[in-house]
Amino acid sequence: MTDSLTVTRDGHAAVLTIDRPEKRNAMTAGMWAALPEVLAGPAADPAVRALVVTGAGPSFCAGADLAGLLGGVDPLDPMADLRAHNLAAQAALRGFPKPTIAMIRGHCIGGGVEIAAACDLRFADPSSVFGVTPAKVGIVYPPSSTRALMDLVGPATAKYLLFSGELIDAATALRTGLVDRLVEADELEAEVRRFTEVLAARSALTQQATKEVVAALAAGDDGEDVVAPWYRRTIATGELPEGVAAFAERRPPRFGRSG
């Protein structure tokens, strides 16, 4: 845990807050490096059914802290260590075994977009501003970050954002697919909380299987080898019988309490 990355609980959700508001929550190399370990606790906690990622104050995350951008030991690639920590942090978010939601206000720039794109869903308010800005600094965007962006907005919009570094508003982000839900500022937190409680009432098995199958399909796999064990687990854990019984009895299912 680092002082600039804090985890709290809100109902069934763990809330990861990027807590460096004086720098618009810009991520240092140490923060990127710490993120996988910070996520390990809520990932392993069975009481946590979803992860919400947000920023302290009026911004989500203004990207990587440029002060440490060229601090690596290799003069031919001084960003190598920072890049490794950044990619490991994104992989940890993508691999988080429960649904993840980026709750976005204000600036979501550069590494902030990487963090948001590594989450399963993105809820934002109208103050949100988005930008993918490596062309402003001379950075080559890594393939995994490019792929995550392209999967959301398509190749043409990904090129537009990467070529220009221009900022887009929340309405444009919603239209292009970078954002999934646009919610009024005074309703955003309550709506994210409501949605995480909806997720907690659903089958965790279905959600985890969905994450793995979607990842396999995005990687070009047909997903059949990934999904086959999950078919059997629906019976072994009692999830499917409980869901069918609850539907027949017109009551909410008690997932996780059967089998």
C-alpha cells in the first residue's frame, strides 16, 4: 500500500482511490509499481464483489508524472522501468477477478485513460475530459495499451486520439465508446454504488466466466477451452440450480449460499 493509493469499502465494493489531488492524481513510478499489490487484497476478499477505481478531488488521473519519466538507468531506453511497472499495473487491473468500474470526474489523461481502459466499465460525469497524449511528449504507446483503447473506440478513433493528443469532452467519449455511462455529477457516486449492489446480487461465477471469455475472444481465441470448465462449475457450485429454483419460485437468487 502507498499513501497515494488507498482502498476503502463501500457496501459490497472495494474503492481504490488515486489520492494525489495536488498533482491531479498523476501516477508516479512508485504508484504504478505498487498497484498490483494494492489490488491483491480486494481480489482475494470474498466479501468484495466489485472494484471501483476513482480519483481524489476533482480529477480522475492526469496521467504519468512527467517528473520521473526519464529516470531509468538505461540511457537508450530511460522509460524501460516505468513502462514495465505501468504495464504490470494495467495487467493487474485487467486480470482483477471481479467486475471493475472506473468512476471518472475531471481530467482522465494519458495514464488515466490507460487505467480507465483496463477496467471493465467506465462511468463518468459531464466534467470529464479525456486525452491520449503520447504524441505531445514523443512517447511510443505500447501495444497492449493501444489494443485496449482500440477495443473500446475502434481503430480510426484510436488513431485520431493517438495522432493528435487532442482532448475530448464527456459527450464525445460516450459517443465513441470510451465511456459506457454518462451520469450527472451529483448522481455519479450514488449510481455507481447502486450498480455495484446490482452486481453483488448476481452470480459471481457468471461474472468471472464472462471476464475470462471476453478476454479470450479479444485475444483471438474461440473461447471454448476457457468456458468448458465453467459449464461444469455452474452445477458443482449449485449456482445454476439455485438460479433456476429462484426463477421458478419468483424470489431473488441466493448465489454463493448453495452448493
